[in-house]
Amino acid sequence: MPRYSLTRAEAAASLGMSINHFERKVQPDLRVVLSGQLVLIPVAELERWVQRNARRIVSTPPGAPRLRVTGDRR
């Protein structure tokens, strides 16, 4: 059976980050489902967040600044 939502801990783990970082930096950008005190994050919201925040990192030649981020900023 497919999962339609994840707990905050599961959502943070699925993005490869700590729950603390998730709650501070990611959760404010997401629509969530509240059920009493339980906060559920729809998987579709996580996918949307990843797509909106994905950037290309381009390496630069030696001596130049180490990395630069490219992509459309919204």
C-alpha cells in the first residue's frame, strides 16, 4: 500500500537531513496535514519542494571561487 504522507522525522530522513534542519528550513515551505498533534507531510509536497529547490552546481577552474550555483531562482 503506498504512503501518501510521512511524519516529520520520516520526511527529514527521506531528504537526508536532520529533523532540526527540516523543521527550521524546509517545513515552513510545505503544506502539512494536521491530525490532533500529529503533523503529516504529504509525499507530493516533499517532491514539490525538491523540484523547486534543486540547483545545478558547476565546478570552476583552480584559483577561481570553489563553486557557483546556477538555475532559476523563484
